[in-house]
Amino acid sequence: MPQQVEHATVMMLDSITEDDVGRKLRVAGRMLTYDPESAHMLLHDASSALLVDASLCIDLEAMHSVFDSSNDHSKNPNVDHSWALQRKSYVWVVGYLERADDQLPIPILPAYLPAPDINPSIFMRALIISPAKDLDVVRLHAALTAMAEVPPTPYPI
């Protein structure tokens, strides 16, 4: 029998706590900063932010093919690294929430943004990062809130 892939729990950034360390999560947010040297990004939503390690998501050959317009054959249609170039755009991130051995450095935030609530001792090790061009964050937040209010359905054994 094939092994089942572990599902990722969809959460809003403001709902993530240290109790979620070790869980596979799917979160959406606005990418504020991305440092190509460390492959760290800062994901932001409302007043909360989360540090994300994108090193497992980066394929350097594919990244360079995104920038190489002279050779259209080098572009891989299955890889989309456009999120790394578009600050303030919404992305979906799937990965595991981990505790950092040492507190991670907080990247320099844009001057127009009030300081969000960031816990530097936890971060997400991203497995997948994808652009979320049509994401309606207000509806997503409302749907997740409504799901939390519905009690689980007991089934007879």
C-alpha cells in the first residue's frame, strides 16, 4: 500500500503558536522581504509575521532560467519562482513549523510598515511556495474562523 502524504493544516499567521512546532502547516501571507543569500523571507498578514526558510524550495538553475529571457527553452513551466521577485505579493507556503536553535535575525522591515508581531524563535521550513494572485484574505480568514466554531460531528462506532 502506498504511503499517505501528511496533510497540511491551513492556518492564519496570527493563529500560529509555539504549540504548533512540528506540525505541517499551509499559510498565506504577503511576502515583505526575501534575502537570496540566506533564502529567508518574512511572511506578513495583519499584525503578525512569520520567518520562512525557503532554501528547500529554491532551484538555482530554475531561478536563473526565470531571469534568462534570451533562452526561452531553458524555462521550466513547472517551476514558478516569481514570488521571489514580487515584494508585497501574496503567497501560499506549505512546510513544517520548527523551533530555531538560536533566534533568527529579523530582516529590515519597510519603513511604511508598523512593526509586526514576530516570534524569532520559531520559523517555517518551506517545502512549497507558490504565488497566490487571486487570494481573498478576508474570506479565507472568515472561512477559517467559521470552521473553528463548528463542533466536530460525532460518529457512532
